[in-house]
Amino acid sequence: MPVGFGINKTINIGKVPVRFGVEAMYSVHRPDNIPGTRWDFRFYAIPAAPLALFKWMQ
């Protein structure tokens, strides 16, 4: 059973909004017969795709 926290912030780089974030998860309870880590860390940067990129789909 993971327990965690995370923070993120969206900023504009030029005209494109980009969301940056970090998360940490701790596995309080995990099966003994399945290998894995106790801690999980995530760092991400997610750019928003401008609508112009999807005009070809319409």
C-alpha cells in the first residue's frame, strides 16, 4: 500500500505551458515474494500540445 506526496507547477515557456512536478511514494505494505523498492520517486515535465498540432485530425 503506497503512501506519498507530490507537488507540481505550471509555467509558460514561450507560448507553451509546461507542467513540472516531483512525487515521492513509500510502500508501507508490500508482498514479501515480489521484489520491488520501498521508495519510488518521479520527476516529470509535461508540455501542453498546442491545438495547431491536432488540426490535421479534424
